[in-house]
Amino acid sequence: MKPPKLTRSLVLEEAVRLPDGAGGYTENWTQLGTLWAELQMRNGRETSGEGGAMSLTGYRVVIRSAAFGAPSRPVAGQRFRDGTRIFKIHAVGEFGGDGRYLTCFVQEEVAA
């Protein structure tokens, strides 16, 4: 298997809940770091959202591996940011058999 080409800079972000003073919370995103990645489109479809039609595109993101529990190791529920583009992380697994890289299955939502 050929090694991936990590040519895309993505910011890894995690949701942080802060009390809103009225018994609820607001959700803010905090940066955990920048990772170099290979981004490959997998599939796409159109669906209806609250505000109308949505374009959903699935991608496979390959990054260098990190130890379990390390802040640089993505987990489901986090997201990648590339400028104004947001990629929600749905699953993370090893890429190949040597454990040098991780595959993140992500989805980008765009109003159509």
C-alpha cells in the first residue's frame, strides 16, 4: 500500500459546553491543533434539512497516527475545519496494518 500524501492542513476542533446563565448551555468550538491530511471524497447525496435542501458529502481523511488519549488523536463527535468548510468526524480507525496512519470518516454539510 502506498503511503498517503498529507498535503492538506486541517484544524482539529472539539465542542466545549459553557453555561448560558439561564440553566442551559452554549456550545463553542476550541482548536486542538493543526494536522496534515489526505482528503478523498467518498460519496454524496442531497437531503432535506430544517432550512431546506442540504448537500451531504462523505470524505475519508487520512492523518498521521497518535496515541490513544492524545489531544492530536481525533474521535467521533469532533470536527475538522478547512477555512470555512466543516467536516464532522463520524468514525476513526487505523489505516493499513502498521498503525502509522489513521482514517477518519467525515461528512460535510452544505446548504443547497
